[in-house]
Amino acid sequence: MPNDPVNIYEYEAIAKDRIEKGHYDFIAGAATDEITLRRTREVLDSIVMKPRMMVDVSHRDLGTTVLGEKISFPVLLDPAGNHGAAHPDAEIATVKAAGKAGTVMALSSHSARTLEDVAEAATGPIWFQQYFFKDPELTLGMASRAEEAGYTALCLTLDAKISPKRERNMRNNYVGPVSPNYAQLDLGNHHWQFAADAPAGAMDIRDQAATWKDLEWLAGRTKLPLIVKGIMTGEDGRLAAESGAKGMIVSNHGTRYLDTTFTTIEVLPEVVDQVNGKAEIYLDGGIRRGSDVFKALALGARSVLIGRPLFWGLAVDGEDGVSAVLEMLRSELDATMGICGCPTIDDINFDTLGGISPLQQAFDLRDRRR
């Protein structure tokens, strides 16, 4: 159809009219002045690629692996709460789309459907996201539920200890539902307040005192490989790997917890350098084009994850909308690889990128010739 969206931005424009304003602002918004949210796009756009000619790119392979599991292309689905805000089929639609695309969905513990129901609907690998709680039995209990349901990895969110200030949601007096995953907990009348990514009651049960020793403790008590989400410095990446993490997501939580931080693509090379191959490194934050995926891989990420675009696809066309968003990224990445002379994912490296500043590139070239 001539009016079908042709990119993710157009999906968002349609979704904005279909999602209730409070839910839309909860999904699209960020902390305080949203400076880093805006700057994320500027930074990604400032990184330039170097096309290469006369390379045999007649057969391109976008496949790779994450934690040993084969995926058809390096785009995963971020853990993001309450897909029911965008579509009544919620995470059931999303996980089906992930399976059709041949990639991994990471389910938020604040999903609109239970982790067991989502696992039952899954046709591909799924990860489960949770937190460290003050009660270690609750931490282990959630991990055990995920393992029993068939999840293949546990994703620990590290950057949500402190309740954020999200002014869009304060103005809307936004209150969202408590996830059925917390049904066994006595949270009283608590709900999601001011768009914190957990029930307000859970703010009291999440462990603000958690340290790397807690990651070591959990790694020794679950069979699931641990992935940590929220790494924004090379040192934290190194400590995570040393403490038992098999994978890590370079993430600033979609800029939803702290404003005026670095963007994730800016700190990715530092994390890659410090981790030095001891754990797999993934990245989220602002991925909207296949060329964004390419840039992240060139800077050392094994895969990227998308969050907000899932909601835009859901709002427009449910499961098919999520599938369309994923296929847009796949198609754009495929074309980018071909034009840059990279027939496989392994061919994408730092040499395929130019500097952020063309003037700096000129100075560097001059220095090399001296």
C-alpha cells in the first residue's frame, strides 16, 4: 500500500496517534531535559562509513551467534516493560515476531503477560530480565522461574537502583499496571509511579546495596548465563566480566534514568577495549537504521538491541508491525554491508568507518605521511 511506513520514524509517527498519550510519553520520554535522548541521534549520524568497491558481495550472510545461539541477523529485542500499552496481544505478539525473524527476545520482568505465557508462545531463544532484590530468595526465585520456563539467559539490569525524574510522566500523572510477574508479591496498592521501570513497591525491594559480589553470588547459583545491562564505562565492563557476566549490554537505559550522560555508541570502544574478549558485548540506544547496526558492529558490538521501535511496530500492526520493523533493519543492514564491501558480519570492522570529523581525518592523514 502506498501509505505504508517505509522507515521506523514513520512507524513512530503513526504509533503516536494510536497510543494513549500517557503511555506514549512513558515509552518515548527520558529523564529531565532529555538532552542525551536528542544527542543520541546526532552522535550516530555523525559517524561516517567508507564504501568499498570491487568486492564480491553477491552472497551476503547476516547470521551470527549470541552466547552460542545462532541468530539470523544481529538485532535483538530489548527488555521493555508493558507491551500491552501498544497492543492487546502485548509480548505474545512480540515474541512471535522475534521467532519469525530468527532472533532473540529479552523479556522484561515488567511484562504485561507472565514470563511463562510468553515462553510458551516463543519459537526461538528468549532471555529474561530481572533485578537484584534485597531478599536473595526473591532474586533466586525469579531466576528459577525463568530457567524452568525455558529461558536461555538471565539479563540483570544494573542501572535502575534509583527512581528517575521523568517530567513528561509527572505532568501526565502517569500510573501504569503492575506486571503479573509480581502477582505473588504483596505490593498492596502500589502501581508504577512516574514511569519508574518497576512497581513503586518494588523500589523498596530492589537492592540499592548490590555490588559485583552479588553478581558473583548469582553466577554461582544459576545455570543460566548472566548478561548485565547498563554498562557505560570500560572499568564496569571489566568488573562485570571478572564477576561472572558472559555478556553485557552497553546501555544508558534509553536515557531514561540520567540525563547528560555519554551516548552508548561513544563509550562502546572503551568497553570493548577493557573487556578484551572476556564477555560478549551488545549495545542499545537509538538504533533506528540498519546503518546504525553496522556502526555498532564496526566499533566492537556483537549485536544491538532495540526497544522503543518495538512499541511503534506493535501499535501500528501488532505482531506483523514488529516483524516489519525488524525486516526494515535487516534490509537496511544488508544493503549497507553490500555497499561497504562486507559480505559477512565478520567483515565489519573499525576500518569500515571514518572519523567523526572530516577535518580530523585530514590532520591524521597528514601526520601519517610525515
